[in-house]
Amino acid sequence: MRHILQGFTMYIDGLDFGIDTEEVDLPLPNPVTQEYRGGAMDLAVNQAMSAIEALECTVKMAGHNPDIFKRMALRPGQTTRITFRGAMLRELDGGIATHVCIVEGALNGGTRDRWQRGEKGGIEFSVNSIKYMRYEIDNDVVHELQAWPPKRVIDGVNQLNGVNAALGYSG
């Protein structure tokens, strides 16, 4: 069953920026892989390791909102929590599914549209150094990733429980 985007918004620190937000490229977790080819293997296999690649997302906005600029290029260690909310039409039954993606990372400059009289201009920025990401569909947690303490929940199961227990981390 397809979920078809009907509309979305973006909240930063509780402020709604949906009216200015044109496009969002949300992060997806990708495992770090390493190519392996044993002595008798002709076909190499990219094996997933116990790590996820760094997450990043990009946002394209209309306008030059000063509240966005004030959150860019903060000193190392400072992060901003951004919540993206989408309304998805469930094609099967015509209902609306709520998709929510929460990221905590650093807003950093990307590009600025050229200033041109009478033309719409905006900015595109990236959110990198993401230390936390959560994706829910109708309150069902699909992905929850956290840098520290390490957490990788996929479909309700923390994939790092065994590793964390072996290292003496609880929770």
C-alpha cells in the first residue's frame, strides 16, 4: 500500500517553518559495509558491519528567514532539534498516515539563491553532525538512531543490545 505525500511542515525549536519549507531530503540509515572475498569466492560480498554511515539531510526554503540564519554554524557540540511532520494519504483506504522524522544535528550553510528583483529567492542548508534520528509512522517507531549512548532501533528492536551488553553499557 502506497503512502502518498499530501503536505509537510518543519518545526525548529518549536517554531513552525512549514510555510517557507519547499523541499526536504530526509536521512535514511545505511549500514557501513566492507567488501569480503574469501579464498575460494569468485563473487565479492559487501558485508554490513556493526555501524551506520553518518546521517545528513538537506532543506530548501523560500525566503531568507533570520530565525534559520541564527541557528547556522553554531560552535561544535551545539545541536538543534528539528521535527518534520508529513501527512501521507494511504492509497488503500483513503486515510491519512502521520509520518514524523526528528533529527538533532547542526544546521550548516549550503547555498543561497541569487538576489534578483521581483523573483523568489531562498536558501538551501544541510543538517549534519546528526546525533539523533527518529522516524515514526502513526506513532510506530520505524527507526531510532542515537550516537551516544549507542542505540539502533529498527522496527522496535534495538539492534545494538548484544554489543552494548558486551561492552557494559546498560539501557
